[in-house]
Amino acid sequence: MRANSFDVIVIGTGPGGEGAAMSIVKAGKSVAVIERHERVGGGCTHWGTIPSKTLRQAIGQIMESNRNPYIRRTGGFMRPAFPDMLRNAQSVIDQQVIMRQDFYDRNQVSVFHGHARFHDAHTLEVQPQDGRPVLRLSAEHFVIATGSRPYHPADVDFSHPHIYDSDTILGMSNTPRTVTIYGAGVIGCEYASIFGSMGCKVDLINTRSRLLSFLDDEIAHALSYHLRDQSVIIRNNETYESVECKPERVTVQLKSGKTIANDILLWANGRTGNTQDMGLEKLGIVPDGRGQLQINADYQTALPHIYAVGDVIGYPSLASAAYDQGRFAGIHIVEGRCEYRLVESIPTGIYTSPEISSIGRTERELTEASVPYEVGHAWFRNLARAQITGKTLGMLKILFHRETLELLGIHCFGNQASEIVHIGQAIMSQKGDANSLLYFVNTTFNYPTMAEAYRVAALNGLNRLR
């Protein structure tokens, strides 16, 4: 094998690329990864999941401290400044980069930096950003894990200093008083919660009839209520007519006739797959209008030896899902099989304040499918652990079959929701009678813990059957 020839080349070092590279190299194959930017980690590490969640955590800690009666009595009230919070995020990013670079180094995965473009079906040209000569690499298989970027409509001036997207907002050097967020998907809701917690006046413009329609209705309604409690104005069923930029304000004219003028505009409506200028079209791999690639159940594109995973293939656009997709694509390359079952039920984690996490079906889906189900609730305000920590807002909701007691859905809203949901996930993944509400009834949980919510919710649900 030539020096620049590998068994597999992975394009992108985000979660999808890392999952693919690690699974393939562990199987004894030679692997190279290509990263367009100076450091590994992809958008998840540098512009998405890690910085936004670190920012949320830092702001949450300050606001929790401000609610402490002792702090208020001593005049120690703090008002979070956006740039200061971002500096905390940078330290976490640096730690993540060092760790992930070490994964590649220890596993002898070659890392090349530059823009990758297909020369032919088995050859890539890599153009370094520092002006060095183009490098040519070849492989038997490829995995495209190039991620996505915020969608930019042509009539919005993103060069204006007060217009941001979810990437550029991380470079904002001041703390705004008022914020317009256009788009109320996961990213829009998370940033609405962040700015609302900071005391900013927020207008959240939602192009749909309600927030996050994929959530269970009860959870979505709770999110709407608590966002409004954070002084977020939610404007449903609205679309923009135009965006006008002034020196100190950005005005969004809505088609309904409303005019929203605030200090900044954060555009959070849609994402575009990073497939531009990769030479894919000449291979017969044609991205759709949003730059996303079509794949089959084994993550193969129109050319079977070229795979695609992560945000570049669209839904569900989660870091956790991308890593598993990369791992499953790698297994298929090496062994010719794919763990389809493992990607059917991926938990959703939404890092609003409080956070949301769910897995399985919603009440609406079960009703439409005529499944006889029942509901069990555990309200955090009734749990000793929540009372001790003072974080009593939220609930755990279990949906289960009325006759078999099979678990059908787990939905959690409140502190540590994204952690709590995994207990339910583990039981739902079991086969037959092992997937049963009775597991929670007959299991002894540490006391006091948030995990105890499962026993409380299970008993609550059983009581509804009597």
C-alpha cells in the first residue's frame, strides 16, 4: 500500500467522523481523517454542543447563586456578561480538543488538515489552508462526516455587526439588552433560555404553530410556559417579510404586519450540509437543496463505497446520534452488517432551563396508533432530593401499555433530565417481559435520589389501572 493510500478515509472529525474512525481503526484497518480547520473536534466541539452547553451551565450557576438568600443579603448579586461566560466555554473546548487529538495519535490515525475534494471515486485532493501544495490521498472506502452550518437566506445581511447565527454568536463581544431569535427549533429555544436567564428581553419567532412539535405535548407546553416565565415572548405562526439593519438595531418585519426591533438578531432557522465544492456531483452523489446527502439504511450514498453520517445527512442532527451513525457505518465497512436496532430509539436532549429529554413515543403518537396506554407521573417537587437541592421544577412522565405494562415512552422535564432519561432507556431496550413498568416498582433506588422518580411514576401509573 502506498504511503498516501489507506483502507478508509474519513472526512470530518466531529462526532460522526470520530465514531467511524475509531471503530474502523480498532478493527485493524488503516485510517486517515481530514479536518478542514486547524484543530480536530468539528462543529460540535468548537461552535455547537460544547460551547453552548458550557455557556448555559455558567449562566445557570450564576443565576442559582443569585437566588441564594445569603448572597442577596450580602449584596453579592452578579449579572452575567456574555463575553465572560464565553471565556469559560473556551477552556472546555481546549480540553476537548486535546483529548480528541490524543484519540487519533494513540490509535495511529493520520490527520490531514485542509479542504477535501474528490478527484475520482477513490482519490481525494486535500488543499491545506496555509497555502502548501495539494495533497493527494486514496482509499477503498470513504466516510463523509462534514457536518452542517447555519442556513443563510440571501436577503439577510449576515455581515452586519448585530446579526448573528448560532456559530457567530459565540464571538459576540457585548451583552445585549434585547434579542430577536428567528427560528424556534432546538437551537432557538436553547438560546432563548440562555438570554432569558441573563435578564434579556427576548422575542422568539416560531414559524410553526407550537414549539418543538416532536416533543410530547405536555412537555412542549411546559417549555412554553417556563420560557414565558423567563420573559421570552413566543410568537407562533410567524414568518419574516424583511430584515432591516440600522446602526444600533435590527428590525424584523413579519408577514403578519408585526415589527420586531431589538439590539441583535440571532438567526436560528435551519442548517445546510457542508457538501459544497467537494466534487461529489461528478461522482453521481448529488446533495439536495439544503446540501444534505441521501443514504440507504447502511449509510451508503449513491456509490456504495462512500458513506455519509451525522448532520450532513439531516435528521436527527444530534451529536450522540452522529457518533453512533459513524460507528455503525464503520462496522458495515469492516463486517458488512449494521446495527439497525440501535439507531431506532435515540434519546433527545434539549438544554433549555430546565432541560428536556425523552425517548420513545409520545401520547399523540400512541393515540393516533390506537395503542391502549396509561401515564405515570412523578413531580419533582415531591421528591426529597429535589427539595434538598431546591431544584423542584419539573417532572418524569412514563407512558406504558395498559395490558402488558411494556414501556412505550419516557419524557422528562427539569434538572438533570438528560441524565435521568437513560435509566428508562436501559429498561426500554430490554426484550420481552424485561421491558416492564414493574422493574421500577420492584427495584430499590437509593434514597434520596432523582432516580427515585421512576418508582414514584410507576406506582402512580399502576394506581390509574385500579
